[in-house]
Amino acid sequence: MTGTPPTQRVQQLAAELRRLENERDTLLEVARALVTTSEIDQMLPTILEHLITILEPADSGSLLLYDQESGELFYVAAVGLDFEPLKLLRLRPAEGMAGECFISNRSSLYRTAEDVNRAMSNVQPEKRELCRRAMRGLEQPQSAVCAPLIVGDETLGVLSLYNLRKPGSFEANDLTFVEALANLIALAIHTAELTSRQEGLRALEEANRFKSEVIASLAHDMRTPLASIKGYSTALLMEGANFDPQSQREFLEIIDDECDHLTSIIHEMLESSLIEGGQLQLDLQPVILPRLVNAMVEEFKHRSRQHHILVDFPWRFPIVDADPYRIQQVLRNLLDNAIKYSAEGTLITIRGIAHPEEVEISVADQGIGISPEDLNRLFEKFFRVNLASGKYVPGTGLGLPIARAIVEMHGGRIWAESQVGQGTTLYFTLPRTGLSRGLAVEG
């Protein structure tokens, strides 16, 4: 923040806030549509309508599903387009933007009409004419983004969003958010298909619980930081207000912290969506865990000076093959959990132990502890430990489930041990396999 004029910084933060609010509103509306509508032929147009209404770059969009019998993609919903011509249109995998997205299983960004035209060059003339009629005479969108609808290892179809008037409306940073939305839609389609076949009733109940808790969690956890950001930014922008430099800096630091909090909430929602869709990828490389842990501790010391954090690793500790970014994510979630559920001034210990076939990392706190019935549910999505004091602890309830998914993708295990009133210890392991097996680092 050094060197940036306060007014300019407030404007930057206000723009970031608008983006976060836009993403939050989109997620909330999609989740609400999933909860309130069970019939797939009603649900998909409703979801698409919400996306086009709220997501700024998009002024039209479509959903296509894959027909296994014909081997073609067909349109099931469209907003901002004439749906009648699209009912007659079927695309082969690899044909046009949607076909290429489906066959590659990757999201695609088309910044300009020229990009769109190149992607549509392999579409037959009669099909292009149907597209032109659907766009009410326009030759092609001016920009677009496509994302596959993936559940597990099955691709169900494609979500396409367009801007018919303005090139460059979509940017690279829109891809991750659109992918997350596509995963939510894919999950909804999959659930609806299970329902129509009278299968997976238990899975349906769990999906409904998940969707309801998405809305409740987002609404509750975003309300407080948004109110704080709005209050302090409004105060700074008031005409005639004359705050001293120290007060201005304090206000800006609060706004900055709350923006980070909101970003963290949305990031966890997107990460959970990627995991749900089986799209989380690992970049394995040699990792020196003691150095990674110490770097993480330094980060937390700046965030929370009220806790004492001790790092305890043996002199020679094995190097492991892991994704450093994802392991940092696991450690950050475990350490954040320990800080939130233990009193100021208490000790948090991060310990490493080397076993013949794996390494074991633990994060122990001196907090309130967890009852046996809560301990069994600790790694469930959106589960929150109820404090006897009734005090509310902020968070989405996704940190530990995300950590579990990452550890298990590495071939490791994660678990917790706790007694009420005596603190909690969270453990995870990573296998000693791969190219780094047998290597160790001193200190």
C-alpha cells in the first residue's frame, strides 16, 4: 500500500469489491435456483437466466448436453438468443466452440470476433446459418467463453457465455469462476438425472443439504466484511471529511483485510467446486517441508501475534515429492483452524516425524478441544464445531475438507485427535515415494 494515494487505493478496493460482490451474487443466485427448482427442464433455463442477469461480461448464453446415442451435442437452454433455431442444431464433438471445449475437456476464451470466427470455421454452412438466426442476424459473438460440464470423469456438456456487442468483454481471470459455475451446473444435472431414475436418493438428500448450506454460509460469512468495507470506504469518500494520515491508514488496512477475507471465501468455494468436478491437478516436485513450514509460520506471525508457534522437525528430514502450493494450502488451513479455536497467548506446535514409508506432520493447539461426536464429522463439507460458549467463529467449513482432498490426492492420510478442554491435534501424512525417495535435508 506504500506509495499509493489513499483515494486511488480506495477506488481500487471499491472496484475489487464490486467484482467480489458480482461473483458472490452469481453464486448465491445459482445456488438458490438449484434449491428451489428440481425439474431439469425448468432448472437449466433458470440458472442460465441468473448468470446472464448478474455476470457483467455476459449478455447471452447457452447450455448443451451430450447425447450418447447420436454422439452429438444438443441445446437444452439459451438466454439472449432465439432458441427456436437452436432446437434444430446439433454439433459433433470438436465442431465449433462448444464442440472443441467438449472434446478437449478444457475451458476456452475467445476475446474477439476473429477468435470466434476461427473456432467456428469447421462448422457446416447450414449450421452456421442456424447460429446466425439464433443471434437474430449477427454473424457471431464479439467475445465468448466456454466451460465443460464435468462430474467425476464424465463430461455432460458445455456452458457457453457470449457478448454479442463488445470485443474483449471476457478476460482470462473469468475462466476460473466460469469453470466453478459449470461444475455446480454439472452437479445439478447429475443429481437431477439420478432423481429421474429413482436412484441415489441418499445422494439427492446430501446434494440438497449441500445447496442449502452454500446459501446460508455465503450469506452469513460475506455480510460482515462487506458491511465493514462499505462503512470505511464511505467514510473515506465523504465530502468534507478530514481524517489524519494515521486514521486513513487504519481504515485502508481494515478494508484491505476484509477484501482478503472475501477473496479467501470465494477462493475456497471455487476450490471446492474444482475438487467436486475432479479437476484439481497436482504439480509434484521435490519439497523441503521444514522450509515450507517455517515460511508459513512467518506469514501467520504477521497475521496473528497473539499466539506462540513452535516448529519442531528433526535435524535430517526427508525430502518428499509433493505439490508445494497445495501442501501450503493444507498447512494454512490447519494452522488457521488452530488459531481460530484456541485462546490468545497459547502455544501451537507444528511437528514433523519421519517414518520408513511416509512423513507425518501435525499441528497441535491448546484450545477448547472437540467432542467425539463432532470429531467424527470434522472433515465433512460445511461442518462447523459448535462452541459451548455460543461464540461464532467465522469460516466456510470448507478448509478441512479441501485439506483432506489434497492430502488424499498425494496418497496420504489426514485425521484428528482431541479431548474436550485439552486441545486438538490435526495430522497428515505424505508418502516417501518418487524421485525424492531417500533424500533428506539438514536443519
